[in-house]
Amino acid sequence: MSDDNSAPVDHERGIKLRLRIFTAGYAVLIITCLVSLIQAGDLSLGRKPWENLQRTVVELSHISALDVWFGNEHLEYIADDGRVLRVENQREAEKRFLIGLADAIWTTIKIATLGSLMAAIVAMPLGIVAAKNMSLPRPLSWAGKLILDSARSIHSLVFGLLFVGIIGLGPTAGILAIAAHSMGTYGKLYAEAIENVERSLLEAGLSMGASPIRVLLFAIWRNVLPKFISTHLYIWEFNVRDSTVLGLIGAGGLGLLVSEAVSLFQWGRLATILIAIVAMVIVFDAISRKVRQALL
């Protein structure tokens, strides 16, 4: 009787000990990182950080989208010698920019959507192969896990640079970059969902002579399908955010407008782009959350 009572206590003590060890190791890592940066002189806020912050806030506070209603309809660009270089209608110019911004948002959504779908499809068999409880040949399981780990460890920007070099500029490179990176995450979460299935379901199917794959397709599918869909929505939502920067390397989308605004010091337009990105992510996050709640 005493042995039965002591087992949970020992288990709890073991958890606490491992937690302390992890906390101590994490603290050592943090201190080591800080000391290393200080010794190298890299832990600095630069020159006049407060003044730079104030100037940046002021420049970003002029949201260019407001020029559609309040912009100067006869804005003159004057050279140093007093000559008028050109005259611009700010309201019309900003309308054209907002149309381009809407097109860039749509391109970003297309990149994230098609890239996520491609990754989800390719990762499905790899996730099944990598799941430990599928009892597949060990070399096959290791190969699937290696592919997923490799894909997950390489950032989508690196894949983007690779595909831009192979197929050229444009959304196709962005789609393939999102797919290549997300495949690893999809596969890992798929494998974990399969591994968390109650073992009794597996044993019941296997005891009837069915293969592990047949058990998955017919006995377990209904249990893991909602988790698969939830995983897809979560990663899709993340890829909407991640694909906004792929334009920085020529893969299309909002990143191209961000790069242009920064290079031309158009901070008002940068503010408009950032607001659009935040709004897009908030809307997509709300929709995704509602769908996940309905499924689980």
C-alpha cells in the first residue's frame, strides 16, 4: 500500500527536479549570451536612441492613406534653384498606391494559401511515416523524420532565395518557399497527432489483421482529422504573416512594398502598409480561431 502511495510522490519529485535542472540550464544560457554580447561590444542601443525613436514615431505618425482625403491636390516639387520639377495630385497618387497595396495583399494571401495547401498535402504521408506508433520499418521512419526536420530547420526566406534563383522573381517562388518550410512543421504536428491516438484503437485494428496504414485510414482517421484541420488553419495563419516578408527577396507580395517604402524613405506609406498587415493578420486570426473552435 505504501508503495502505491509513494509512486505518485516520486513522480512529482522527478518532475520538479527536471524543472529545476531546465531552469538552471536556461539561466546559464541567458547569462552566457549577455556576457558574450557585452564583451564583444554588441549590446548597444546606438547613438541618440531616444532622439531616433522620437523622430521615427513622428515620421510614421503621418499615415499616407489619409492623403486620399486630406492630401494636397497641387503639390509642387521644387529644386534648390527654385525651379518647379513637377506637380502632383497627392490624393490621386495615394489612391493609386492603395490599389497597388490591395493587389499586394491579395498576392500575399495567394502565396500563403497555396503554399500552405501544398505543404499540407506533401507532409501527410511523411507525418504518417514518421509517427512512432505506425510500426513501419525503422529506416523508413528515420528517413521521413529526417526530411521533416531538415525542412523545418531552414527558414522560408532561405528557401525563397533558393527558388528565386531557380525559377526567377514572382509569387511562384514564394509559394514554393512557404511550402518547403511549412512541410516540416505540418509533418511534425501530423505525426504527434497520430502518436497521441489511444493505443486501444490501434491494437483493436491490428488484432483483426489490418495493416498499420489501413488502421490509420479507417479506424483512426475520424479521431485525427479535426486535429489535422486545426493544424492546417494554425500554420496557414502563420504563413499569412510569414509571406509578408518574402517580397523583400523578390517573391512577391507586401514585402516588395515594404522594401520600396524603406528605400525611398516613405515613412507615411510604410505606416499605411504596416497598418494593412496588422489588419489582415487580425482578421485572418479571428476567422481561423472561430473555425478551430468549431472543429474541436
